Amino acid sequence: SLNPDYLSLNIAAPLWNTSFREEVRSNSWFVNDRIEVDSSCSYPIWETDRLERSEVWRIRKLALREFYLRPAYIINQLKNLKTYYQLRMLVKEGFNLVFNLIVRN
């Protein structure tokens, strides 16, 4: 019922000096222990025996796809355009979103 304009879904990253990192390490959940600055596009570097990182990534992509590719959302974004620059940015962001959700991983 809120109908927000933006959705951000980030995956927990076991950063240095955090209790979460210690939990991941003590349970041997690391798949790759390289540390990246967390971003909304970071593929998980840990998984449990009950939840694989590919499943976390699949669920994240599904949620983003269902949010951003709704006809009502797209129509609302188009109705709120005021300049050619906004249209250009919306098209560019839309192509990036589709590429990241459908083509990549």
C-alpha cells in the first residue's frame, strides 16, 4: 500500500571485525573469503548447508524484477517525467536493470 519509488535489496556481507564475520568463519560458511565493499550488486560470498548463495541471488533478482518491471511502476515513472534528461536516464537505468536481472548471473 506504500507504493515506493525505490527498492534496495542488499545481501549481508561478513565484513572485517564484525560478529557476523566470526559466525560465518566459525560455521565454515565462506565460499570465498575475499572482502569487497558491500554493494547492492555483490554476489554472496557465503552460504549455509540450508541456504545456497545461488538461491539467495535468485530470490533477490526475483524480488527486484517483480518490483521494477510492474506495469503500474513503469507507467508511474513515465508519468512523472519532466525533462528529456530524466527520460534518457530512465531508459539507461531500465536497460541496466534488465541486463543485470536477466542477462547477468
